[in-house]
Amino acid sequence: MSAPARFITFEGIDGAGKSSHIEAVAQALEQVGHRLLRTREPGGTELAERLRELFLHERMDALTEALLVFGARRDHLVRCIEPALAEGRTVLCDRFTDATFAYQGAGRGFDLAVLGQLESWVQQGRQPDLTLWFDVAPEIAAARRAGARAPDRLESEESAFFERVRAGYAARAAAAPERFVRIDAGQSLEAVRADVLATVRARTASPGSAAS
């Protein structure tokens, strides 16, 4: 029998290391009966992936960024996330709306009320069941990004930008403590992996079962 579907998101500044742990989470959940969908934002559908390329590489102002990413998100929800959840599949998503509030809201200084209205229109109440926030100092993240690949438009931002983004994530976590779990991403890979798996196992355990 399949385990109940969950919508789990992975958040953090560029270089926090969140993407390194998604496959381990997937394997752990599959072992206990979850049927999975792995996806990402911006992206996840053919249209959203095309919008992702524009978002990451074309210059634009904060409002254009927000509209583009919420447009991609709407297509992603309608064509991918909602059907998967309706089928009883657990969705693992690399970034979701918290990234928009952190990057465009806190990072760019864009109007949070406007982002909130877009969130309401696009998501119609849909929020993750669990958000893993990989929190790390921007200087550590920058060192990890250095030499890993050619930086995209956002990864090229200065340290002060990522300080604001980190604060934006902290604000979102404070506003929704029931779904956010902060992961200390400054630890070793092994320590982070252990924290992530312990959290996911505890938060996805079926009622009446023991969390390991």
C-alpha cells in the first residue's frame, strides 16, 4: 500500500547544497512506500523550463522576474504538481514560492504584498506540507559555488544580496513554523544528510507508526 502523498520543498540560497540531498530523500521515501515525482522551479514542464532559461539569463526588473516565475509556477502546478498529488504521489520540489519571497521580495526589495497577491491567485491555497530550509552563511555558499559552474544571473549577485535573501527565508520560516524545518547547511555533507533524513522520516511517518 502506498504511503500518503506529501508535497516537500527544498529551499536555500545558491550554494547551500540543497540539491545534493534530494536523491537521498527520494530513496528513503521510496523504501517506505511513497510513489514520487521529482521536480524543480522555475521549471518542471516544457513551458516552465523555457521560462526558466529566460529568468536565469535575461536581464529584467523585479516585477518582470516575479511575473515570469509565477507564470511558470502556475503551469507547473496545473500540469505537474496537482495531478501528481491527486494520484497519491509525493512531490519533491527543488524550490517553490518561498524562493520568490526570498529572492524577489527580500533580495530585490520588491513589494511583498504584490507577491502575496500573486501567490494567492496562482496557488489557490496550495502550500508545501514540509519545507526543508538549508541555511548557510553567504560566504560559505559563495565558496561552494566558485568554480562549480558558470554562474547564472542570480548566482552572480554580490554577497549583500544573498544576505538579504537569507533574511527573507528566515522571515518566511518564522511566519510558517509548522511547515519549515531549518537545516544547518554549514555542517559536513554527512551531518546535513543525517539531519535531512531524520527530519523527513519524522515528518512523513504515518499516524500511529514510530518515527525513526
